[in-house]
Amino acid sequence: MSGEKTDPATAEWAAAFYGHAGKSAIIVKDQVYGFLANRLQEALWREVLYMIDAGEATADDLDRCISEGPGLRWAIMGPFLTFHLGGGPGGLSAYFDKFKGDEEAPYSPLPGPALTPELRAAVLDGTDRLVGERSFEDMVAARNRCPVAIRKAVSENRGG
């Protein structure tokens, strides 16, 4: 979101600049605490903390679950298009009809758990195993390089 005194053309120019650099910019309509992506990421974070705390999964299980599951789809399309396709030829409307009330099902008992010393230790231990011998710098470089490569591959395969 640009400031109240920011010329809309300036925000458009900045979005185009980041787009040219291989990034994706969204000019939000109103200020959102924590930014859009961070807010969604935080909801998922609370859920994975709960699942570890409840003994339902490990950090490795959950990281692989996301990166090899929805993460692969999310590199191509977000939740709306994903669920649209989940509805079959009838799209999102058919999905809503087929899974009526599913949005209200108690999949999650959120809010998240308290970050107790035990939960903290379990999360840190699991994350340390995921990091392994990789250096922080190498992980940052891959994190910064991969989204641009993924966006390029998706663009080439989506036709724009």
C-alpha cells in the first residue's frame, strides 16, 4: 500500500520496477497488519506449531507436506484457482456445492498453542535436522534464487 500522499503513478512505477526484476508486487487496497503474504504465512505457522505440540507430525513431516504438496501447486496458482480446479469442470461453484459446509468444519482448533519450552525445543530440533550441514548464506541464496526461477518456469509454461 502506498502512503496517503503517494502519487498512484509512483506505486505503479514501483510495481513495474519489481516486476522487471523478476519479483511480484501487489498494491494493496488498504493497510493490512503484517502484509498479505506474512499474514497468511503466520496462519499456517500457528497450525504447524499446534500440530507439533499435539504430536501429530514433526517439523520434517510438515515442511515436506507443504513444499511437496500445496507449495508445488501454490507456485503455479493460489488457493482460489486451486479450489476452482478441485471442483472439477464446474469450477469453484461446483466445489462449494460438493463440499458444502467444509469451510466451517473444525479442521483446526486454532488459536495456536503457547510456545512452551518443550514445543520450542521440538520445533528447534526439527528445524536443525532440516538445515543439516547447509550454511545460512547458501540457504538465503537458494531462497532468493528459486522463486525467480519458479516464476520464470511457470510463466513459460502458462504462456505469459
